Amino acid sequence: MTSPATAFASADYGRVIAPDAVRIERLLPGPIERVWSYLTEENKRRLWMASGTIGSSEGAAVEHVFRHSELTTEDDRPPKKYADHAGEVRKHGHVLAWEPPRLLAYRSHEE
């Protein structure tokens, strides 16, 4: 059996699809309604990625609030080049596609 750490370390994290875009796709276990809730509900998404809001229609605003220290152990410090991201980091964007419970696509904007 593959440990979660081994599977994570060997995962294909994303694919560059344009000079300014990366596509990330994942197969997530569980009933589709539960998976959708962990993608779209702030309190559930905060448990594994970031809090913040995702609007429920195309063009709606997206805000992710990353707090990496809540997802790692106290002694798991970021590498020097990412030290600026050790605290709270906010990323904004907009919804590209919203088709519950099967498709969610959004773009993050550089700030």
C-alpha cells in the first residue's frame, strides 16, 4: 500500500496549458456531493487548502485565504524563498465555469 506521503510526493501536480495557465486535475474519492462541498464551502475547504469565498456563477469573485501554518506542523517551516508566504496570503480571481456538482473552474489573478 502506498502511504499518503509517498503518493503526494510522486503526484503529477499540474500541467502548463498556456504561458500564464496551469491545469490541476484531481480524482477525489467519495460521493460527488461531498467532494463538491469540500471544494465550494469555505469551512470545509479551509481544512485542506484555503478559506475564502467562491461565488456560485460564472464571472463571480473568488478569494482564497491561505494560512499554511494551519495545515502543517509547527516545525515545518517554508523554504527561504517562500518565507513571505508563511503568514496569511490572499489570492483573488474569478469563476470561469460553475456546473454543480461536476465542474468548477476559476482563474487566479496576479496581484
